[in-house]
Amino acid sequence: MDASTDPFGIQTLSIHAGETSNFQNGATIAPITMATSFKVDPAVSFSAEELDEHSPHVYTRWGNPTIDILEKKIAALEDGEAALAFGSGIAAVSGLILHLLKSGDRILMSDISYAGVREFGNDLLAGYGIEVISVNMADMQAVEAALSKPVQLAFLETPCNPICRLTDIRAVAERVHAQGGMVAVDSTFATPLATRPLGLGADFVIHSLTKYLGGHGDAIGGIVVGKKAAIQALKARISIHLGGIISPFNAWLINRGLATFPLRMQAHARNARQLSEFLEAHPRVKKVIYPGLPSHPQAELAQQQMQNFSGMLAFQTEQPQIIIQRMVERLKIFHYAVSLGHHKSLIFYIPTDAIQASSFQLDEVNLAAYREYAGDGVFRVSVGLEDANDLCRDLEQCL
């Protein structure tokens, strides 16, 4: 199905985009092509350097039919021209950044983002001679100050992990583009059902496919979406030469999960709203952070930039260590586990001091801004697809 010529709805795109109607043996479901190599015409070049979008499949590191479907489907969901899948979300992030930047360049990076991304910025990029400017992207004055010298790339995450703080994508993109820089947005928490960063001015949008797009906690992957020429260049330089490709089997599993993606996100958001309201009214809960609540500090931006508020929330309590022990002993539905975006509900406590020391490494001003949201620590909740009343009762017995 060619999503570029017909205005299909997002549920239709989630099921049909990137697929054809002539699968082998008349199958109605796309098969898994697990082959590592393919028979080719002798005229086809052996060099991956000469590949383009019309090249036949030669070797799965260069391209694969099952992965093709995944890439076309996600590109359609994001209103993008093309996409490139990776073996994980962090592989997508690091691959894109290493492709776009060189020694002497500057990157503006969200001070609060996925821990692996912050650690990559703190530990590796500086060693490559790339200057990392860490900034609170919710504070446009801080962004303006950081842009006193041009940057080649701004890397945003909105809502950010773990405190669901938002960035005004359009506002940041306008300022960075005015200097000739590019903008990449990690939209894993939001998903294409909530926010489409390319339409707000971003050059690239990134997802950890492991999370909501796969949706079942059984396949790891990542993806970058953008202009066709930019994605082809990323593939030729990074995907092929560094080799961080996704397994065809994982691509097939994620494609399978995408069929129900919009329906799942509606249920995730509905459950998260009910659970966040329950927690906000609870006497032993100090604070709840959820973009769909009127109490969110950026509720107006959330209404403007998100059409679905996703299933991620965070909350603070008194005596969290006691509650953690109760959770380990008493939880029947929630899993006390990391990751997010699964059909099952997950919860995990993130102490501020620990993540500051290991991942964020914020200056005093940005750490104070983080503590306004997180205090001494937050329980990060990935609200699943169970009955919301059951989820409320499961947490109630631990609070």
C-alpha cells in the first residue's frame, strides 16, 4: 500500500502501510524473510556504496523485505519520507548523532532524557571532540542562551524520561534552523499517535521500537525517520558500515504489534488518566506528573502538541523505600521492572541522587529544575492494558 498517494487513517496505516497484496502463496500476513543473502543478477554491484532505494536485496545488513515493511510503515505513521531501522533505540540515537556530527561540532542535548542517551553524550561524544551542551529544553530562555553560539544538532526528548517534562518542538526547531542546525526528536514516550515532530519542524524523529510501537515487551529495535535523501545517506554510512541492524524476526514481531498500536495507545492513555487521578487524590502521594492532567506544569503545551497523552506517568511519595519493599512483596498485577510501553504495567523507582550520579550529571541550576518535578526520586509508571480499577487497587495496597 502506498501511503504517499492516499490519505489513510492511522489505524489503516498501522495495518497496511509498506505491505503488498501479493505475498507468497496468497498469504494475508507478511512472511518473515530470515535469509541473510539473496540471489542477484550478475550486473548488480557487489559494493554497498552503490546501493540506492531501487536496488534489489543482496545481503540483509544492506536491506531485507521484512525490515523494509517495518521502515515503510513507521515512515507512514510519522508522515515521513523514509525510515531506517536499527537493532535498538540507543543504536538509532548513537548512529544518527555519529553520522551528523564530527570533531569540533556542537550538540544541544536535553539535560533530562533516556539514561543511555545522557551517558552516551557525557562519556563518548566528548572523547570524539564533540561539544555537548546540556540544557533544560523546557526553559526557552536557557535554550536561547545555549544557542549564543550555533549548534549543528539539537537533540530533544519529549515527554522526557522519567519525569514527563515537555519541550516545545516548534519553538526550538525555529531557533536552531535559523542558525543552520538540525533537530532530532526522541518521541518514544509520545508515539506517532500523540505527536508528529516532523510536522512541527524536526528534521528527524527517533523511536525505541522496543516500547509502544512493538508494544509487547518481546522485541528490541529502534528507528530514525526523516527525508528520503537523509535516510539513504544514514543507511550508506552508518547502518551498513557499523552494522547495527535489526533482526528480521524482531522486525516481524514489531510489525505484528503495530497492527494494534493505535488501539493500544488509546487504552494506555485512558488507563493512565484514571490511575493518575487516583494517585493525585491519594493522601500518601505527594505529586503526580502526567501530561494529561490539568496539574501538569506544561498542561497547555501538552494540549497543543499531543493528541494522546500516552501511558507514562511519575509520582512521588513519602518513605519510598518502604513502599518499594511492599511492592516487591504485594504487587499482583504491576511488575517491578524497568522498560516501558508493554501491554503489562511496569513500575520502577528512580532516585534522584542515583540517576544524577550515574547518568544526568546536571549542574546546580538544572538539578534544581529536575528536583522541582522529581524531588528525591520518582516512581516511573508504564501503565498497561489491564483493567484500570485493578491497577488502582494494586497500588493502593502498597501505599
